[in-house]
Amino acid sequence: MSDTVLAQVVNLNPGLAAIGYGLGAIGPGIGVGLIFAAVINGTARQPEAQGKLQTMGYTTFVLSEVLALIGVVVYFIASNR
């Protein structure tokens, strides 16, 4: 009986890794939305600071997206592909 049970073991790593990456991508998505909402709000309040705000916005956008790219790497490591 135990031999048949052992033969039917399914590798759940790829599925769990995909779910984990999906949950991990929520954070950078929310972060990017908050970053550009702040840039738009700041530009509406002080139009003369638009250049500085956009520079800071794109810099923090890149830092936030690096987290999503790290999540892709971890997904491929965890799914053994």
C-alpha cells in the first residue's frame, strides 16, 4: 500500500512558486501606484518642482521594480526549471 502512495507524490513546487510570485508582485504594484500618485499630487501642488519630482519618481520606480525582478528569479529557483 505504501508503495502506491509514494508513487503518486506530486511535485507542488512550481505551483506554489507561481502563487508566491503572484503574491510577491502585489507589493511592487502597489508601490508603483503610490509613487506616481505622489508625483502627480506634488506636481499639482508645486508645478515648478516637476523636474525634481519626476526624477525622484523614476528613481524610486526602478527600485520598486527591482523587487519584482528578484521575485521572478526566486520563482525560477523555487520551481526547479
